[in-house]
Amino acid sequence: QSSTALNAEFSKAVPFLTNPSKTDGLIGSVGFDPIGFSDNFDMKWLQESEIKHGRVAMLAAAGFMVQQFVNFPMYSEMHVDDSNMAPSVVGISAMLQIVCAAGVEEWRTNKGKITMEDMFEGTDRVPGDFGFDPMGQLKGKSEAEIADMKLKEIKNGRLAMLAIGGMIHHNFIFGEPLF
């Protein structure tokens, strides 16, 4: 067993850990899986959840900053500078509408298969590809150009996940808006 460990390839991201082989060849993979999720969960599901969380984080980071400066006239009395306070201003019913709408969309896009065990069952759908490209960003692109755009999306999503976490915690710690 020790010879296996000595011959193992090490991760680029965490050089003292072995490279998680199931992540090899995936767009955006740098061999970062210190907990070993790729050994225990479906890789398509893990990819899909990273892409979805990245997309939501990109929207959240933009919204977190914009709401401090832009307000719809009909909601002027509900304005708060600290985005962390927004849920308490709009109330539980508005927050539940968002959660329910997200659940319905999840159910719709996966044709009722929403658990990680059956989400990709009987389909050859690529994680993160819902056939939604209204602006034609991928039309006429080569496979290399599409892979490059997917890599940019994953990297920006990872950055946005860190950014929104930082923004939220800034407001919690300092008790004041970002700007």
C-alpha cells in the first residue's frame, strides 16, 4: 500500500494531497477535493451544483451592491442600506416565494428528478446546460471557445461565491453597508 501512495500524483491545488482522479479532465479542475466528495458523490451532480451556486452567487453579488443605490419608487419606504436587513423588511412571505419559485424551476428543468441519485438518470445532459441561451452566446463557437467560456463561468462563479460571503460578513461584522 505504501508504494501506491508514493506513486500517486499530487494535486496542483493542494500539493501535499493526492490528486482526485475523478476530477481529471473536467473544465476548471485543479485537483482540489480535500474532503473527497468526488469519491462519494456523483460527479455530474457535483459539477451541476458548483455551476448553479456560482450563477446564483454572481447575481447575488451584483444585487447586493446595486440595491444600496437603486430603488424602485413603489418600494422607497422599504429601502435599507444593509442588504442583510432586506429579508426582515420584505417579510417571510416574499422570502418563501423566492424559495418556492427556485424549487419549481429546479423541478421543471430536471423533469421532476431533483435528487442527486436520479437527476442525471436516463439523460445525456451536460451539467449546467439547460438549453437556455437567449442571447446566442454559444452559437457558431468552436468546442475550444465553448470550453473557454465555461471555464470563465466557473472561475467567475467561484470568485462570486467568495465575494458574496465576504460582503455578507462585512455587513454582519461592521453593521454598516458596503459603500
